Amino acid sequence: MSEQPPAGGAAEPTELAPATPEFAPMWGPEPEALGVEVEPTGHPGVDAALGLLGRLDGVPTTEHAAVYENVQQSLSTILGSLDDSLTAP
């Protein structure tokens, strides 16, 4: 028994339609580098984590989330260790 498209409807397309000119800029090449500089904080761990953000220029935007998550985790760990050192006897 073969499946039929719903009444009044067509089968789902198997290929994506080509980009229309109005959407082409949205899917164009990766954005240009912003060149944002990160100033040193004086804490080696924080500076190393923030240095990762400075290297995002030229990295495809699809890979940015992983870098942001890595930096966030590193900074959270550093902050947690600072709290631990303040509460230690």
C-alpha cells in the first residue's frame, strides 16, 4: 500500500528551493571580523578564557556557541574556586 499526499496537498519537496535575492544576504559569506580587543584582567585563568573570545574572528559562526560555552564554563569554575578560597579556614 503506497502513501498518498493529503487531499488538496502536494507531496513534500525533496530539494530546497534556491535562495531568493531578498534572502541571499542572510545566507551569504561569514561576517567580517569585528576586531574587538579583550583587555587583560590580571588573572591568568580569566585572561586565558577571554582570549578564546578574541580568536572567534575568522571562525564560522556555527562554531561560536561551543566557544561561548567553553568560556562560560571556565569562568564559572574560576569564580567557584575564588568562593572556595574565601570560605576556607
